[in-house]
Amino acid sequence: MKKALRIICLLMGCALLGALGPVRAAAPRHYVIGFSQCTTGDAWRRAMLAGMQKELSFYPNVTFRLKDARDDSRRQQQQIREFLKEGIDLLIVSANEAEPVTPVVEEAFNRGIPVVILDRRTTSKLYTAYVGGNNLEVGRAAGRYIGNLLDGRGNVLEIQGLAGASPAVDRHQGLAAALAAYPGIRLVAQVQGDWKRPSVVQNLPRVLRAHPEVNLIFAHNDRMALGAYQVCKQLGLDRRVRVVGVDGLSGPQGGIQFVQDGVLTATLLYPPGGEEAIRTAMNILQRRPYAKENVLGTMVIDSTNVLTMKMQTEQLAAQQQDIQRQQRLLQQQRDTYASQQTVLYVLAGALLVAAALALLVWRALRANRRITRVLAGQNDEIRSQRNQIQEFAEQAKVETEAKLRFFTNFSHELRTPLTLILGPVEEMLTSGADFTAAHRHDLGLVRRNAQRLLRLVNQLMDFRKIDVGKMPVRATEGNLVAFVRDILDAFEKPARQKGVALRFLPAEPVMTLPFDVNILDKVLFNLLANALKFTPERGQITVSLQPVPAENSVRVSVEDTGRGISEQDRAHIFEWFYQGQQPGAQGSGMGLALALGLTRLHQGQLTFTSQAGQGSTFVVTLPRTLPAGMLAPAAALPVAPGLAQDEEMVAAPPPAVAEAPAAGFATGEGRDALVLVIEDNEEVNAFLAQKLRPHFQVHTALDGSTGLRLAAELIPDLIVCDVMLPEISGLEVVAQLKGDWRTSHIPIVLLTARSAPEQQVEGVQAGADLYLTKPFNPTFLLESLRTLLGNRDRLREHFRRELSVDTATVAPTQRVDQKFLADLTAIIEANLDRADLSVEDVARSLGISRVQLYRKVKAVLGTSPTDFVQSIRLTKARQLLLDDSLTIAEVAYQLGFNSPSYFSTSFKGRYQISPSEYRALHTTPVE
């Protein structure tokens, strides 16, 4: 047997040597290149990366590793050090900021690793080679081209890049130096951009209105130049104002295409330098001659050469596609060869393994019989132990369920005595009784601890709902940025008292996605409360929002600078009732566990990172889309519910609804009426103001834009407006005022010198209430204004009568004012249970200021927002009192009253009957 096996092994060895064949030539050396880039977010940097990939296609023996710092210099430093630990052969750096990155670049250079600086220089000369454009020369070339284009005379507006960035500084200096040679050309204004189009669209219109003499706009890149063109087109200046950009990239969204389409007058080529960086890197690695300074040239691309440039770039792209296709075919042939060679190796190895297995099988057969007998006895023992474990698990499950059921029932029982405790305490604290300081302190202590106990009870009930699957998700589409900002507002005061800085860093001003406000409110509140509890004085809490397009999600991060989480606690912090082993403030052990359960219920994820002594970061990842079953049936704007205030944060709850400041409003008589005069002629403006001031309060504006702004801020009782206004005509002012629900109720009188009937019809169709032609009789104007104010009073009474006695909800109609009342009533009814509901909260939900809301409600209904909220609450109380299952105290707290006594007083003051008497009159006793 052994002799036969030796013969088989000898034959297999011979076969293996034949399969291996002759020894091949040594393969070329393999290189690893690391590229640290500040961001891949813009088209220019994507073009840089595409150029690198194109050049790398000629070097299959190179591994290219990319790390994106996303405009974070500290992250870029860390990533470069990671490259050094990984053992790369060459480092390419495109710096976010020059100074922070310089030390780590010098460190790499001193270690003997070649360093290629791409685009943005460091502050040191310790590097192997530099590849990039000359931004100073770009500015000079732009200045020379602008001087020739404008024939030496004109006004230029400059849109700069990110403030302090070296490309922006150099391009501005080059432009200024070149324009100095053209005395007839003035640089009249500058707009600070951030290399992106939205910043230009937001800031440029105001500057253009202030400088209508601008003939040409020079933007530091093509994206901002595109924004400038869109603003000019919107303002009707696209035929007069020329736009010049920088980059000159190819493709449908590049500067070359913009020039060909006539969007830009010209663009200056600023090569990304990706190909040159890889060529220089390979010359360094393969020890070929190279230049240390590789400054890329620039040129102007305009209508004279844009077609040639486009054809060249398209031809290069086609050639690159051919090269890539040939490389793919070559790679396929290499793969085929490698697979065939691998098959030969596998077959040879399989023969050797088969021989060895033959021997092992024979030995295994003998040992297997012996082992089988031993395993049979062990299996019987394991089966018996498994049955015992299952019995113990079932028993533990039953006991756990009984405990949770007890805790849940006990929590429900606690709510009734808590209501009876909080009610009298609130009444005593708000009744104005003459308590001593010690008694008031004790009552405040009772209230804070009762509120804390109520919050713990609610958390325990939420835990039970999650555990049994009884907490549904009712998500509505909303702005997550505004929602998180509202939650942070509740933590500003306690953070300030503790000396902790709060920072809010949303990546975008608006992030719309479906979410359940009740669930997400509890998650973020627990995370923020936990961060505030463990952050020491002079610490910092940072809340950031970051969209993740690749995952179709949004990340909400809560980062603190506390003591961090110990190693032994990290595995247990999400466990129910776990309080940690560290000394310090102890809680219930439910906050983080509840946050995790609610986040998973919302189809999200909750993760954390922590370093001892440096702080912790909790990250909530929310999907941008949810299953249809989780979406609320009625699409409504989410309104953040009231945040339960922790006893460590708020000493006393705010009053029910804060009263707005007293202000007089017109009733058709006296000087209380506020009139806004919009007239561009200063003398006519002053005349109107002089005639109206003895009878009204008067504000004036000299143009339509200022008039619209003042109308939205002041909410006047009446507006007198001229038709012929600069920039925005009087008819456009009327249309915008009537289309905005904040100002739709205001009567408007149009004044004009155009007296033709069709022109008067045009003014009335725009929405004007009265059309007066110049010259006009001041007495007639004054009486007309009084008549309009009297009509407005009667309309206000109509709206008040339209509010039903049995319900405070106004059915929305086509009228703008009635839709405003419907939206206002819906917001109030959605927050009736909030005792701390204020006019600011309602105004914030409507997107206006407190003063604007007060003036609007007062103008439409003749009452204050506070009284309107109280009216809705008392109307709702009449419905709830008919439900015998609710006590009067429960009705009071459900409707946001601080105490049952205050509710009873308010109810009796409105209906001349107490709540208990009302219930007795409208309910029939059961026989």
C-alpha cells in the first residue's frame, strides 16, 4: 500500500512540473499611489479625478487609492497619516487649506515618500513636485480680455470664490492688476460667493439693483457665472450684461458648452491637472526626468475658438473611449490566460491532494467508528440539556412578560395621582398667593419631581408600546432642519445656565423627508438631554444634519465634549434600565434604550462613537422614503409637539399663551389706523404724508420693493400706492400683496396719472379696492380711506360670525383670508394639549413673526391671537365635557390649561356656567 502511494506521488510531481512550464520573466514593479483630495463635490474636481483615471489606464501596475476629506482640513491631515501607515509609494495632495496640511506633507517628504502637490500650494517648499494652474495669471488674462471686450470703458462686477481661499485671492489680484491698465474700466462691486451657484442667485440681485450701471460680470468659476446669467435673465439684463467665467470644462454642464450656447460670453481655461499629476508621479516613481514646478497654462475660450475647443475635447474623449475598449479586450485575454493557467495548477494540485486524501480516508474510517460511539452518548446528553434550557427560557419569558405587564399597569395607575398632585401645585404656584420663599421653593420642588416622575412613566409606557408593537409610525412630509432647530430652542436656556455652547450645523437650509414628529422628538430630546447632562462647564454640544445621497438618507449627529463612555459601558448603554458604572449623575436607564427602539421603529439606525475624556457622538440615520403604511393619511405640515421639560432644565413652566404687546388698530376713526404710502415722487410722497398724518399713522416708501417689505413687516390697515414705480410697478405690488395671505386683507388705493378706462379696469383687475387719478382731491381721498376702513371693519365682523359656536375650525375656501384662518385654526387645534403654546410658536409654524401674526389676526377678527386660542380651547372643552370617561381635570390638561381651577374660571367667564354644571345639564344619568 505505501509503495503504491509513493509511485502515485512521483507521477503527480512530474505532471505538476510539466504543467508549470518554463519560468516567465519577472513582472513589472507594482506601485501604490495615494491621493488626498479636499472634496469631489464640484465639476472641476470631478474633471480632475477623471483625468487621473484616464492617465492611470496606461499603467495597469498602479493601485490608486483616493481619500476625500470633504472640505475638512483636520480630516485631510488624518487621512494623509493613514496613507503613511499603509505604506504608499507616492502621495498626491490637493489641499483644502494650505497651512494646516503643510506639517503632515513635510512629514511625508522627510520620510522619503515623494509628494506631488496638486492645484493648491502648501506654505513649505518641502515637496517633490507641484502641478497646477497660475490663478494670478488667470486673473490677469481675464482682466486683459475684459479690457479689450469693453474697448477700455465700462463697469465690472466681480463674483469672488470662498472668502480667504488662495485661488479667490490670486484671481482677484490678477484681475485688479490687469484692469489697472484700463482707466476707463471700473470694478464697481463685488459679490462674495462660495464657488456654488445658489450663493450667487441669492446675493446677486440685490447688488445688481444697487448698481444698474454694470456692463460685465466676472465670476471666479463657471458655476457661479451660470448663476449670474440666470439672475440677469430673471431681471431682464441678459442682453446688456455680459458674463465671463473660469474653468472651461467640457461636457454638457461645462463652461465650453455654456459659451457655445451663448450663456457665457467667455470662459478662461483652468486645467484640472489630473493627467499631468499622474504623468509627473510616474516619472518620479520610474526615475525618469521631471520638473519640480509644473505650472499649467490658461487661455480664453469665446465665440472665436469655442467650436475648435469643443471638437478637440470631443475627439480626445472618443480616443479615450477607444483606448479603454482596447484595454478591456486586452484584460479579457489576460483573464482568459490566467484562468487557463489556474486550471492547470488546480488540476495538478488536485491530483496530489487526491493521493493524500486516499491515505487520510483509510485512517479516518478506522477512527470514525470509534468516534461515532462516543458522539452518540454526547448527543443524548446535549439533547437532555437543550430541553432543560428551553424550559428555563419559556419560564423566564413568562416571568418577564408578567413583570412588564405589572410595570405598564402600574404606570397607568400613577398618572391619576400625578394629575391630582400637579393640578393643585400648579394652582397654588400660579394663584398669586402670598407664600414664603421656603414654601414656594418646596412647591417648585414638588412640581419638578412630579413632572420628572410623569416623564419616566411616559417613557416606560413608550417602552411597553414598542415591545408589544402598539406604537404606530404616522409620518408626514416636513422640513427636518426647522424641526431640529425648534427642539434646540428648548435647550438654549439650560445650556446657557450651565455654560455649555450649543451649535447647529445643517448642511442644507431645507431637508424635506417624511418623519413622525412625536417619535423623532423623543429620540432627539433624549440624546440632547443626555449630552447636556454629561457635558461639563465651558463644553460644547454640536448638532449637525448631513444628507447621504448614496444611502438615500439623512444623518443627525449629536456630538458633545463630555467625559465619554467607558469601555465597559459601551456594550450596554442601549440596554433597558442600564445606568452605567461611571460616577456622576444617574438616570433611569431608559433614555438611550428608548431612543434606539424609536429610531428602529422609524426604519432608522442609532449608532455612537466615543473616546474617553474627549466626548461622544450619537448619529441618527433616517431614510428619505418610508413604506406607505407608515405615512399619515392626511398630508399636513408637521408641527413639533411640546417638549417635556426636564427638571434639571426648566425651573417653572411658561404661561399658557403669552400676550402680544398692546397696539392700536383702526376701526375707521381716529389716528390708530396705520396707512402705508408707496410713491416714488418725493414731493407727492411728502404731500400725501402731510395730509394723512393728522388722521392716521403714516409710513412711506419710495419704491415697490421697499413698499412690499414694509407691508409684510408692519401689516398696515390701508395702503396708498402709485402705479408707476421703479423696478416693480404698482400693479405688480397689488398682485403680490393680494396673493400673500399676510397682506391679502389690506385695502389698497391706486394713484396714477393714467386716466383711460381700460387702465382703470386693469388696476381693478389687479385687486385694487379704489382707483384714483391725479390730480386728486385730498378731502375725497381722506373720505375714501375712511370708507374703506369702515368696510374692512364690517368684513372683519363677517369673519368673526363665520366662526361656528360649536367648532372653532373655519372651512377653507378660495378666499386667501379664510384659508389663513383655516391654517391658523388647524395649527392651534393640533397643539391644544400644550400648556406652553405661545404666540411665537404659532407664528413660527406659519412662517411669520409674532408682530405680523398679531396684526393679521387683529385685522381679520378684531381679537388677539391669545383670545383666539382661548376661544378654541373653550369650544373644544364643551365637546370633551360630554364624555363621562374624562374627569374635568383631564379635560383641562388635554386642552393645555395649567390647572383645573384656571380652566373652570375661564370656562365660567365665557359661558357663565361652571364645567361641572355644564356636564350635569348636557348628560343624561344612566338608570
